[in-house]
Amino acid sequence: MLLEKIRLKDDEKILKTSRQHWFNPTIKTAGSVFVIILPLLVMAYIDSTLSQFELIFDLDEFIPEMLFLYAFWILIVWCQIAYIWTDYYLDLLIVTNKRMIKIDQVSFFSRSIGSFRLERLQDINIHIQGLIATLLDFGDLEAETASASQDEFLLRRMPDPRGIKSVILEAADEAVSRSG
């Protein structure tokens, strides 16, 4: 869907497209599922603890209110999960034989698209930090250009960063040799 919206020049070809590594949205989703289950665990603990004491009120009287609040809680967390996966699917890196394009979904209705010509590429740095990132082969890619805004092309948690770097460098070398 996003690729059809990108206007390429006549002689421009897409060499590589990439999204974040699957581990990032999966771990965030697992955390959100835990947050959905957490109120049930808390209520079970409170119910078992309060049953030991004689109280003036009984929690069973408040079941409709608690169900309403829990449904509201699930709705909020469900929106968070939808945002996690929307961000995952709509964030995209496109490397062509002439330029590098980064599409960053900032929020539900806000998107940032940046690009630069590969002739302007000065350096690419890779940062792979941690055991999981090393085992699953994902890391951050930072492309430095001649422009002042270098943080514009920081790509976080990209799969196979060494492979992406080699594709970008080969395309940049080819673009520089074409331009003279």
C-alpha cells in the first residue's frame, strides 16, 4: 500500500524495503496483554484477602461497576496494541538505486517521510546492543549525510543491519560513480 504511493523516477529501482524487527512489536504486545490480565490478578488477590476480614460491604455488590471499568481498561489497552502494530506496519525503509526513503508513522494520523540522495551519503553506523539483539540480529542504523539534520535517518531495531548497510553502500557507490 505504501510502496504504490512513493513516486519513483523513471530509472529508479527499489533495491530493499525493510521494517523494524518483529521482536519489538511482539514484546510490546506481550506487555500489553500482561496489562490486560493484571487487574484480574489484583481483583482475585483483593477478594481472597478481604474474605478473611469481616467488612461492612461485599465486593460482589460492585460487579457491574467493576466489569464496566475492566471493559474500559481493555478498550484502552486494545487501542495501544492497535497503535503498536499500526506503527510497525507503516514504518518503512526503502532503498532505491538513487536514494534512501524513511517513512515514520509518528501517531495514528501523523506521518513523517524523509529521503536523501545516495550521493550525499557520508557514513553509515550500526549499533547492535544486548544479547537478544545480537542473537536475533537486529540493531540501529544511522545514516549520516552532508546536511545538518543527521538524526533524521536514525532507524531503530532494523533486522539484518549489516545486510541493509551493504545494500546501501553498494547503491551509494554506484550512484557516486554514475554522477561522476
